[in-house]
Amino acid sequence: MLTHTAEDYLERIYMLSLRLERVKSSDIAKEFGIRTPSVISALKLLKEKGFVHYRKHGAVTLSEKGMERALDVYDRHKTTYRFLRFVLGVPDGIASADACGMEHSVSPETADAMKDFFSFIRLKKDAGVDIQGEFQKFRKEKPTVGKRARYSDTDSGTRRLSVVKDGIRCVILKLDGDREVKRRLLDMGVIPGETVEIRNRGPLGFPIEILIQGYVLTLRRDEAESVIVREA
Amino acid sequence: MLTHTAEDYLERIYMLSLRLERVKSSDIAKEFGIRTPSVISALKLLKEKGFVHYRKHGAVTLSEKGMERALDVYDRHKTTYRFLRFVLGVPDGIASADACGMEHSVSPETADAMKDFFSFIRLKKDAGVDIQGEFQKFRKEKPTVGKRARYSDTDSGTRRLSVVKDGIRCVILKLDGDREVKRRLLDMGVIPGETVEIRNRGPLGFPIEILIQGYVLTLRRDEAESVIVREA
DNA sequence: CTATAAAATTAGGCAGACCTAAAATAAGCC
DNA sequence: GGCTTATTTTAGGTCTGCCTAATTTTATAG
């Protein structure tokens, strides 16, 4: 319904209104580092859509609808920023910049999960387990991470991951099968060129637990069947 | 240098190339749910800029430069997706959609931090501490979170946070002072309407540790000075 | 090998988000 | 109050990213 840019305008108007008596178009322009005419035309659109009140040469204010939206975006910004900064330990400036972009894509579900993660961490801390602190310490001590292998094509011993035995390291050659399954696999990082290894499996042989890029995933039989691999 | 959309095209071309012999413009269109002419013009631009190889009625392939960028975006996508899905426990479809938007804003620093967080969690798990599992359990047991108070203006007993005593709950009324300081405070969620409480402080009185929206932050003296509050 | 169907491309249009240059309005000063 | 200066707005332009409709090219069937 609203573009990212429009959301940004609302958010900024809100933030400016917290520290300025009257928010003028030029304030917004300064804030974004763009020219006033650009702001004016953006404001016209926002006014047409009922998100702001604005008269020629007057101050900009958010309508009820605009305020609601601004608070919503701002909440996601804040949550994302805090998460990056205090959970992941990303430096201030970078966290801020990343949050500016990410806020528009963060769903309420994700934002809630982040908030809950704070509470969780806090609870643990009160119980004497400092997850944040331990993570930061961990990062300091283990600064390097391996790089991903590149795709390479040979066809000796190709088979489906569903028939590979546990503990055998394989290179993923190709994905196959249902579109939706492929999307999931690709999302999880099950992609050609990566190395996988079956780590464990359910009592009936499936689901299998695979180790990929240092991370453990669980695959159902149909998913494992659409992964074509070769022994590494 | 490249727009988000252009990055999306490169990423999609890469993903399609993993499962399709020849990637045609119509495949891309189908993937994005847009019309072929739109794809054609996007491809022309990408070709001009040297990111793809493409001839009329032919297949699309990524150039070296294009492949590099595609892998880069894809890596951020994957990392973000995994993080949302497996650390925060966001449902599959939502995690996927969020990651699609967030990938363009995630800096290398943030991506690295997320990757390290995986390793960290895995290390802890091997040591018998299942952070993920505990977090999910925590979420199930504690489903509700309080809402944020709205801004309200009265001027009885307003003062700066820097002079407030420990353990007194205050409502933030306004921010004041240096632009950069304000930005940081706003980013952290120190905004009008929120309730704060000083929890602890350094040996010299500063920095102070405040509790805000269930989260603990540390503020330096200058930061505390630009926060104007009223006792709640 | 031609007729027809399907797919890809060109042409042209529209909205968003920015710009510069020029005109209109508001503010400050004697 | 009138004049200069600063600010704001209008006018008009560009580029991206999508669209539809028309055209061209390729594929398919008889």
C-alpha cells in the first residue's frame, strides 16, 4: 500500500516532531539529504492519501493514520536496531544503517520474535547465563570462518541424498523435483557446490539431520530425494 | 551502484540457473510474477552494465561480475533466512518473504555476525546448552508482551534523566541536545512515551544502566542529560 | 513448406522518486 | 511600509520499474 520511501517519510516526520516544534519540508529534506522540491512532491502524495496534514508554507503533521503507520515502522526500526546492536553486537553506525533498510521488510512476526529474544536473554542473564557476553567472547576468540566451495561438475557416483549413508561427505550437484520444495531447500542453503553430511536420522530412516556449512538442518524424505549429490 | 531490483534479478537468475537448463526471460517473469516486457528491459540494463549475457531470443546467463554479485546477495538471503527461521523460529513462508526484502540491507558485518551466531549456538548445543530449544520453549510459555504507552503531556516534575535517582520509574517526555546523540537514543528506543528506570550505575555515577521496554541499556552522562523525563 | 499458434520483443505509457532552474511567498531590516 | 534576502513552491526533466498493445520472431502442425 505504501512504498518504502513513503514509510520512511512518515517515520522521519515522526522522529523530527519529537525534537522540533514545527516540522517544515526543508527539515525533512535536510534529514534525508535530498532537495526540498522532492520532499514537497512526496508530501503532496502523502497528503492525498491522508497520512499527513500540510498546507502551503505551513508545518507538516501526521494524521491519525499517518501516526499509526509511523509508530509501526519506527517500532520495527528500533527492534531491528537493538537486535543487531545488542544481540549480534554489530557496531552502532552499521546497525543503524542496516536497520533503516530492514525495517521495511521485517514482518510483525519477526519483530515479535526479536522482542521475545530480548526477554529471553534477559531472563537467562538473571539466571546467571550471559548469552550476549558469551557470544561476544566467542566471536573474539574465533575470528575466521571458512569460505564456501564453488560449483564443480563431474558425474562419478551421483545419487540422491535420500540414499546416502550417514557420515559420508557429499557435494550437492543439483536440485530436482517440486518447485516449492526447491525453494525451501535453496532458502536453507541447500545449493549446488555446498558440502553436506548426514549426521543423524529418525527411527524410520527419516527425517534426516544434515550438516551443511556448519549448520544442522532437518530434511524430510521428499526433500532429501530432490537433492542430487556426489561423494566428496 | 545496483538497485534492489537489479540485485533481485541477478539472484533470481542464479537460482533459476540451478534448476533450469536455459534461463529465458519468461522464466524470470514467471518467477517474479511480472510481465515479460518488464524483464526484457531490466535485462537490457543489466547487460549494458555487464552483469549478464543475453541475446535476442536467447538464454540469459550471468557474467563473472554478475555471478559474484548474485552469490553475494544469495549468501545474505540464505543467512538471513536461516537466522529468522532457525534462531528466531519465524515460520517458513514469513521468514522467506522477510529475507527477500532484508537481504538488500544486510551489511557484511551483520551477515557475519549472524553466521557466527549459528556457530556459537552449535558450540553451546554440543556443550549441552540448547539455546534455540530453550528460546522456543520460552516463547510458548510466555505468549504476551505489554504494549507501549502513548505520549502524554503534563509538566509536573519534569527533569533530566541524568539527575533522576535509581529505581524511580519515569516517562520520557522529550529529547534534547546534540543531533547525533538524539539519533542514537531514538535508535535504541529512548523515545517520548516510553517508561524508563535507572537500574544501576557506574562507580562515578555514570554511565547509568536503564531499563526500558524490558531491555537494559547503558547511557553515558551526555546521553542521560538529553533525556527529559517526568516521574511516572 | 506454409499456416497458425506461441513466445519474445518493441513501442509507448504511467507512477514514483529524485533533480535543476525559475517563480512565488514569507521574513528581516531600515 | 517597502526592499532585500531567504525560503518555499511550481515547472519541467530524468531514470527506474512496471504496464498494455502491437509487432516480430520462432516453433508446431498439417
